[in-house]
Amino acid sequence: MLRGIDVSAHNGLIDWQAVKDAGIQFAIIRAGYGNDISQKDLFFDRNMQGATNAGISVGVYWFSYATSTPDSEKEAETCKTVIAPYKDQ
């Protein structure tokens, strides 16, 4: 059975080695929310780097507030911008 966690800035600073030592194999990390780059999760980069440095597989999600197709497209573009530096992970 795979064991994973979902994290965001709401979790504060995470000791990723302790997470790995607890048997967690993957983390789904919030990249942000809404449709503006200013809504990037404040701990996204820290969490991506910490998890990957600890050898934990990562995935991302974008918390959506979209109420229309144009809104969802804007959110998707914003998310793509935020996660672009990690596209190989």
C-alpha cells in the first residue's frame, strides 16, 4: 500500500526527512489557488524542494475557485506558470 500526504502553507514548516522516515512515499503539494500568480502557495517551493530532497515523490494541485470556462483556463495557465520550474519532477 502506498502512503502519501497532502500539504500546503497551512501545514507550516515540514521536516521532510521525518516525513520520509515515517514511511510516507509521496506528497501532493498545493501550488496555489485562484487565478493570479500572487496566489501561489507561500510554501510551494520550500515543500517541493524539501520533499524531492528527501526522496519523496511529488504531485501538485491547484485549489480552484473557477465558476466559468474562462476562469478555469486562467487558473490552469497560472498553475502551469507556477509549476514550470518543476516540470521534470
